[in-house]
Amino acid sequence: MIVMVICGGDGGGESEFVDGGDDGYGDSGIVMVVLVEMVLVMVVVVMMVIMMVVVMIVVMVVAIVVVMVILVEMVVVVMAVYFW
């Protein structure tokens, strides 16, 4: 509804909603609403994909750090046993 108010297609500003197009601008408001909604949906999808990629990268980094810590601990234990 806010989007329709922002780009209401009556052109003259006498009504704040999309009207039937008595002055030739009525349908452009609906098109603008559809375009804005498509852009918003695309932005949301892109944000979700970026968040998923960031989460995957963080999980990979955490997994690599955990594996490195485990390997370092194993090496330390082996060295301690070897040089005991």
C-alpha cells in the first residue's frame, strides 16, 4: 500500500491510490508497483544468498580452525610421548 501511495499512477495527485487511468497514467502506477515489488523480492533473495554464502564461509573457516587445532594437539601429544 505504501508503494502504491508513493508511485500512485494518477499523475495529478488528486487520489493517492492507483486509479483507472482517466488521464493516461493510471496503469503506470500498477506497473511501478509490480516493478518495485520485483526489485524488493530480488533484493531479499540476493540478501538471503549472500547470508547463506557468508554462513557457509564462516562454517568452513570454523571447521578448518577446529581441524588445525586437533592436528596441532595430536602433534603435540605425539611429540610429548616421543620425547618422554
